[in-house]
Amino acid sequence: FLTLCLDQICFHISEKIGNIKKSLSLRNCGQEPNSKTILNKIGDEILVINELLNKLELEIQFQEQTTDSLKELCASLEEDYKDVEHLKENIPPHLPQVTVTQNSVNVSDLDSEEPVKVEEPGVTKKPSKEQRNIKEMPFITSEEFNGIPAYMKSRLTYCQINDVIKEINKAVVSKYKILHQPKKSMSSVARNLYHRFIDEETKDTKGHYFVVEADIKEFTALKVDKRFHVILNILRHCRRLSEVRGGGLTRYVIT
């Protein structure tokens, strides 16, 4: 065991002596003019390489940041795609249908040498009472829905509020179709409703479209309960209707 330890110590000392000799040899080489020139060039090359390595490190950092940003963008696009798919599959039934009418003209007609006869417009007929436009309540937009205070809308959804608007509009249209109908063509039921509608009008509702709870019950399947009144409060907040009270009745006026 002692012999082994001495051998290891001798090897270690020999290795150290060899390193010292190499260092002295290199130091002596550095004193020679030719060697100094070469060492200076090596030093310059080392500085250039070091600068390139620094630039490479900065570029790697930039690429890593770009990769992270692209990953975040990709995740955001995936979320947007899911939202779009959800909207596509759950389009509210209340959205008004946009109809575009186009008048087609044949090129051959334009090239024809025959003069085109233009008919003079006839006298515009005054619309009858049945053809009068009945004002309806516009649906709530998603932006308006998001602006409703949380305490006010509670757990109500966008579609539930617009469903109620749809039913109120149904009651308004049904009521005013009877009011615009000639009395001679009315049934006994319609005539009774007509007289009730007239009795419920006041000077404050003159020229406005309104309904009362009896109209909601008459023309729709809505329940006039606490939830219904919560939605009415939301519609007042969104300026879709106002209230006119009097004679023990609350009149919901379309604004």
C-alpha cells in the first residue's frame, strides 16, 4: 500500500514539473519576435471570435423570444377559432335577415337601338291602416349586453333577453294590427280588445306604441313573473322602453 501511495505522489509531482516546463517553454517562445507576431494575430482572432459569439448569443435570445411570441399567437388564434366556431354553431335566432335586391340589366338591352320607354310613376296611394309600419323594439347587441351591470342581469343570458324582446314585439304587432284594422271587419273578440286598447291610452302615450301586462298574456306565452320584470328593468336600462303609469296600469312604451 505504501509503495502505491509513493508511486502516485511521484506521478503527480512529475506531472506538475512537466506543466512548469511547458509554461517556461511557451514563455520563452513568446519572447521571440516571430512568435510575438503570431501570438498577437491569435489574440486578435480570439477577440473577433469572442465578438461573433456574443452576437450569436444575442441572435439566439431573439429567436427564442420570437418563438415564444409565435407560440402565444398560435394559442390565441386557436382560442379565436374556437370562439368563431361556437358563434357559428350558436347564431341567435333574433338576428334580422338582410335582404339585398338587385336589378339585373341585360347587355343586349343596352346595346339595342330601340328607345326604352320609361313609365311615369303613378300617384302614390296613401297606405291603409293595415299597412302602417308598427314600431318594434331593437334587439340587444352583444356590446350592450356586456355593458349591463352584473347585479342587474344576474344569470340571464344574451339570448334570453332577446327572446323576451321578440315576444314583446309580437304583442306590440298583434295589438296594433287590431287597432289599425277597420272596425267593420272585426270579430267580437277583436272589438272588445280594441275598446280596451283605446281605454288604456293616455295623453302621455299618444303617438307612441306601448303594451300592458294584459297584452303580454293575451298575445304571448311569456310568464309575467319576477324574471320578466328583471328583464324589463334591463330593457329600461338599455333604453328600449319606458314606463307610463296611471289608472292602476303600467304601460311599457317602445322607445
